[in-house]
Amino acid sequence: MQFLLPLVMLTACAASPQDLAGKMFIFPKETNTAHVQLITSRRDFSAVTVCLRVITDLYRDHSLFSLATSAADNDFLIFWTFANEEMRIFSRNIEGSFGGMDYKLNKWHSICSTWDSASGLVQLWFDGQPSMKKFVSSGSNIRGSTIIILGQEQDSHGGRFDLKQSFVGMMSDVHMWDYILSPCEIQNYMDDLNFTPGNVLNWSALEFRITDRVLIEDKQKTCNF
């Protein structure tokens, strides 16, 4: 029997850092309320790397990672657009679109994205393959009160969730760094090897709050007979 943490259907339940190694968040239904807020005290980023693993069967747009400040709702956003089959990375409310991603339904995918304020470049890594780099925004840090949400896309600082942009599926291994992770470290993450954990968000020491129906279970593994 899988071990279920007692964090189901709690509203804004605060938690001290927890080790979620080997576990996953489950977002089991379409809502405009259910989400996980990831807690960090950081308020200034000159660079960002975010990595996560997801599986979904959604035939529509959905948010994978939403970071908002009081200055910008989409200060760093990873968002899948179904109609165009593009992964869109926003920084400072400006987007870069990446097509050609084999984002198959009901399959785990490993996704990393980087942004640097000095160059203004974003890059997407998808299942081990790096995209080309694109310019979005330079010369201005992500700065201010930081709210990071999984499961919903913020249309205001911490709210205005859209039912049809919500994430339904499972998510694991969420890490965030305040610098550009090296290609070798990103590849190690993609291959589930040893890598440097996030210094902003670390899945093995994660502080978070769950609102509404989000569950935590062990990640499912194929049994070898």
C-alpha cells in the first residue's frame, strides 16, 4: 500500500521543509482552486533554472510552473499551448515559444528551463534535448514578493486562476536555482543521476502549502519479476 501524506484537501496548510524524494504531487481533477504554493524567501533573481517532471493527458493549454511578483504576473512561467503544440517560457511577462516538443500524453517528461537577465536568453530542455536559445527580456531582475504556484496559472499576484489553464496530472522532482545550471548538470537531472539540488527550491527539502484537492503519493515504479 502506498503511503499517503496527510495533506489532502487542506486549505493553505503550512508545512516545514519535507523530503519528497521518491514522491509526487497528484492533481486529480480540473479546478480553479487546487494548487501547491512553493515557499521561498528569495526576492531577487538575476538568473533562473527550473526543472520538473510531469505526466498528463490534457487536451488543452495548461500551466506547469507559475512564478509571479507584484510587478509581473508571468515573471517566470512554463506553459504548454495545446493548439500550437508549443512550450512557452515567460520571463518578465515576455514569452519565448518553443515548438517541436514531443509532449506525449500519459508519459513522464523531464523539463528544464533557464533564463539570464544579463543576456535576456531563455532555453528549454525537453527529455534530454536542449532547444535553441531565444531572447525575451534583459537588464531587469525578477524582483519583489515571490509567489510560486504549481497546478494553476497566476493572472494576478497569487490568484485569478483559470479553470481551463489548470494542470491535471502528476508532478515530481521540482527544483529551482538562482543561476544557470550547467548543461552537464541538466543532463544529469534529465537522466535521474546525481546532480546539485536546487538552492531556491529543493524537492528533498521542500516547504509548501497545499490548497484543495492535491495528493502526495509514492511515485509508481514498474515491478521486475
